[in-house]
Amino acid sequence: MAGADGELRRFMLESHPVRGFWIRMHGAWRELRAFQHYAPAVETLLGQAVSAALLLAATLKFRGTLTLQLAGDGLVKLLVAQCTHDFDVRAVARAEDGIELPASFRELVGQGRLTVTIESEDRSERYQGIVSLEGETLSDCLENYFATSEQLPTRLALLADSAQATGVLIQKMPSASAQGEALAAVSQMVWEQSQARLQALEPALLREGSALQILNRICADQDCRLFSPHPIRFACRCSSGRVSGVLRALGADEIRSILAEQRAVTVTCEFCGRPYRYDAIDVERLFSQGASPETPQSLN
């Protein structure tokens, strides 16, 4: 079973150039939405996007941040899912109000683009791939991204609901140059079987099955190595220290005028929705001489 927050597991076929990744989130997925309210259809799409960002990050060797962004003219105007190299995640969606009924992927995103951005920790390197939102599912769009930008045959299965987000990605890697035609043909057949089995996975198995159970279905007749799990955590970059710095930059007069009008100053993180609330005592402490920028503030 996945850990309380979530976990990612890598796997590979021993005799053929096929690899993959499996992820499942429980606690991290709930924490990510703790201060946000999304319609069920938007919540599902957001969970799929977070799963996809984690799976994409797992395919790379980098130190930094991967950002998956959907921008279109549908009901969801913008969706951003972000993942670090050690699988800390955060995400946000901006959608029209009043989405109550189930909506298809195409109704949610409309016409637009999918952008994948990878930034190194020192900001010296930056990669960005952009493709149009083609297909009837997010998996379709991402498979098109891999075919266009990475030129690697890739298949994904994504699933999300209010309780969890999960996903599987498999890739056919370049064959060794010494591989003969006969072995290459066998590897191609194994790849075709693996992707067909992935696409045929029952939603119930994808939702409830362990990594081992799912791999037994995808790679049933192959020697498959399953690696140790890596934890997934929710982590937003907002903090009381950063908010305090923003308020200090606005100046004592401006903040005190807001306090006089509203009895408190509340700043909400645009990414995770967490509210930071400053009452009169907090504001005076904020601007007192020698106040530490990391002094904890009142938080709802």
C-alpha cells in the first residue's frame, strides 16, 4: 500500500528496453487542496495533472523544478502542477464558477496549449516544451508531448478523485546499438503488449491495486524489477516569513490603514490558498524595531 502521503516507484524490464513509473497520493493530495474548493470535474483534472507532473519528473535526471501548465479557452482557464526533483508537489487551477455537472476533458480545457518547463536549482538552465492540447484526455495530450518533444514512445494511465490521485507511465527506451533485428522485433512486441495492457487496466485496479499488482498485469510474462519507493510530499513555497516581507515592503502606514478598516490583514497564497492573518498585535510586532522576518504570524 502507498504511504500516508504518497509514493513513487520505478520499474523496468530486465531483458527489454521498457521502463516505467507508478505513483499514488493520499495525504499529499488532501493537503494540496486543504484551502481550496474545486468542482469535482476540476478536482479530477487537477489530480491527473499532479500525477502527470510527478511521472514526468521521474523520467528526468535534474535538480530543480518541473512545471506542467494547461492554458485554454474552456471552463478551466489555467491549471498549474509543479514538482521538484525530490517529488515535493503543489498545484492550482483557475476555473469558471458554477461547474456542477460532470464535464469532459475537452469541455474543461477547450482549445489551448500544454507547456512543460524545467528549471535548474541555480536557474542557469531552463527547458520548455509546448504542444497543443490535442486528444480527448490529459493522457492523450501528454503522449503527444512525449512523441513531439522527447521522441520517446510513452503511454500513461491517470486517475484521480477526492481521496487519491494515481498514475502509471511506461516508455520504450532506445535500443542498444548491438541489438539484432530478431531481438529488436521481440522488444517491439513486448512494448506493444505492455502498452495494450496498460490501456486495458480496469479503473478499480488502478485505484486500489498495489504497484506490484498493477505491474503483474502490465508485465505479466516478463522479468520486471520494481525499485524501492520514494516519498511524495505536498510543499508550497509560501511562509509567514515571505508574507511578512511583502507586508513590510508595503509600509507601516498602508498596513495600519487596512487594519483600521478591516480589523485584520489577511494575505492568501495564490497557489495553495492558505490564508495568513495578522491582527493588531501581529502588525505592531511586524513593524517593531528589530523584528525578525521569520517571526511566526497568526494563521487561520
